[in-house]
Amino acid sequence: MAVHHLLRCQVASRAARFRVVGILATAAFVGLSGCDGILDVDTGDVITPGDLDRAGPAGVATLVNGMAGTVHLGFDAVARYSALLSDEMVLAGTFPDRAQVDRRRILDDNGALTDEFYVPLHAARFQADTTVMILREWVDAPDFQVVRSAIEEGIARGTLYGGYTRIWLAETMCWSILTGAYPEAAPLLPDERMGQAINLLREAEEAAAAGGFEELRVAAILGQARAHLWLGRFAEAAALAEQVPRGFLLRAEFSRSSPDQYNPFYAVTWGDTEAIRWTVGDGTVTARGNEAWEYLGTFLALNLVRNRPTGFTSFQGSIPVLLQMRYGRAEAPIPIASGIEARLIRAEAHVRAGQTLQAQGILNDLRADFSLRAGLVWGLNPAPPPGALPPVVLTGSMTSDLRSVADERARELWLTGDRQATGRRFRLDDSAGLNLFPPVKVAIGGGDDLAFPIVRRELEGNPNLGTGDACPPGQAPGSWR
């Protein structure tokens, strides 16, 4: 079936030459009209409509795997940059654009943010949506019936990824605008973007259920729960999360086949292929505002962090290396969604409903086998000793107990993008009474950004935006919300 009406729509950055994990193929960037904006630049490796026509049914696997690789890299970008913004990590290099993120005073012309966060995230969303469009044209075509199941799985997966990428846009950006497959005339605020995510994830759930793709169905349910949690619909979030098995895990996958396929979070923190540029703050570096990770003592005791290990040096040598052990291998996967997250959603909903004992029971259930999971699931070696996390007792005070839930999220969901999302969600919720963001680093010109802006390249290239549209009116660098 021909796809000649499709238009090429590529990514505006050398950083967006995306790796496809496990196959010898390039990422597909084949879109529909309406590509104005940051994606409308002819650079990067592409699969053209002609390539797809010639490949026929054999092109399905290339298309779906290319989409997955692109989404996994987009999620890694979310995890890394949100870690700097939320102080899970501190900059160990000298790049001034990254330092803006670390200081939480981000300018919209930040080149590193553009190439290393904004483009990968939008490319992930764009490719997920476009892949679904292409596969829907093929699903009933006679020539493609031999791979119909793979097409149906690709549609379910692409719709799921379309929902999750919209969640990440809502959680990380003060507002956002789409181009390509679903062009928008104006930016959407996070709550509106979350509404989009819920609709897509419902579609993904239905498609996955119809095809028998259980992992995708459960992931779609959990994504809906996460979106409802953001929107303050705690009962709905808990009801959805209750359907997720405790051991469920959806991950972004990487490979040690070549440095180009390494987990990028591992690459910038362990220094195998480049100097170490991200590390954990220990409060000793004046140039970084004496930034220390709030849970450093606990994480050192749990072997989640190694303090100044021999043989590791940061790019800026005066900044000590505190080595994160969550991703201690080049091929280490990054959790996108998990049954542990589902239980934390339920615990928060119980706290909000005044059901203290139920929330306490969930938290202590997670604490009881953390040591085992740290070894088996995280690959932590050595794992914490059994009983390293004693039971907690909740107080019945909503603010205090929400803080206890946040503490558990900080450990269980460390370096997965959750800290910024949870911190921002609590800051914008007056009833929570919690500020998880660290104090402003006044001495080094820091600000109080909770989110990322639309970048200058998009503002200048998208006809639906003006120069003042980086974030909603009234916001400015150092106070993006």
C-alpha cells in the first residue's frame, strides 16, 4: 500500500540522530503535513515513504522498533534533565547551558536544553503519533495480513507511547505545543495536555486488550492513573492503580553493543565514553551553591550512591564524584512505569482520604522487600542488607504523611523523572503544604524554576508562537511554573 502522500518531517539537531536498540535500522521520521516548528528541518537519518513502500511488510518491525528506540531516548532525556532541575543530580561539568538548569534559572535560548531535552522529547511524541498513522493505513491492506498481529501491537504500543510522551510534556514543561501529526494553533497548559494523555491511553488500553497485549494494556491503565493523580482525581487514580500487579515493569531498554547504544544516563555519570558531567551533590561545592541531595545519607547507607570511588573524576575536577548506582551498567534499563509506582499512587490517595492505616500498610509493604528488589530488579551490587528500611509510622496529618509518601517516591522512583513531577505537583497544590524543591541558590544567581520553557528555536520557527510565548504570560526565567 503506497504512502506517497506522507511528507518528510525531520528533527532539527545532530543530537537527534536516534539510536535504534537491537536492530540495524535508522529511526523513522515520516510524518503528515503540518510540520511547522522545531521538527521541520531536513537533518538526521530518515526512512522515506519510498523506503517503506519498497520494504512492504518487512518495514513494520523497522518502523515499530525505530519508534521504541526514539521514545526510550526521549524518556532518558526527561530523566536526566529533570534530575538536574530537582537536585537529584548536580552538574559536574562546565557547560553553562546545563548550569542554567542546575541553578533553576533557564533561558529560552538554552542550546543544551534544546538539543538534549526538547528535541528528543518532541521527536518521541511525533514519531509515536506518526507511526500509528502509518500502521493504521496498513492494518487492513491485503499485502500486510501476514504481519497483522505485529501491526496491531505496533498501533497499541505507539498509542501508549503517544499518551506517555504527553504525560512527560505536562509534567516537565510550563506549557507545550505540538507540530507534525497533530499540529496545534496554540500551546496547551499541563492539565489540558494530561487530558489528551488520558484519552490516548484509553485508546491504547482498548487496542491492547483487543490484541491480547497484556503488558501494554497494564501500562496504559497505569498511565491513566498517573494522569489522574496530576489532575487531583485521587479516587480515580487509586482505582486504576489497583489494577496494576505489584511486579509490573515497563522499561526503556538500552544495549552495551556499542557506546552509541548505552544508557545515556549511565554514560554521563560513569564516564566510560565521556567525562563525568552529572553526579550526586554532597553540599561541598560552593560553585554549585553547596547543593546536596536531600537523601544523601540514606542513599549512601543503602549503597545507592558510592562516595568518591577510586578512579572516577568529573569533567570539572574540583567537583567530587558521588556515583549513582541505579544505572551501574551500560545496558541498564530505565523504568517508565511500574507496579511500585502504582502502589505509591494508592498510598497517596489513602492519605488524601484520611485512610492512614491503609497508606501505612502500602508503604511498609514496599519497604519490607526493598533490599531484595534492589538486588534483583535494580541490579544493585552489593544490595542493601535485609531490614535496611524499618517500618514507618504515619501520623494522620495530611502534610506530614504526604511527605512520607514523597520520601518513598524519592527512593523508589529515583532518576526516573518523578522527582520534578511530584515536587511540582505538590508545589502547585495548596492543600498539600509541601515544597520538595531545594532552596534557591541565591549566591550563584539561582532561581525557582519548576518547569522547562518552550525553547527559542521553536518560538522562532513555529508560526503559531511569538517571542514571548516561552511560558504562560506573567512567567519569566527563574520563575517558570
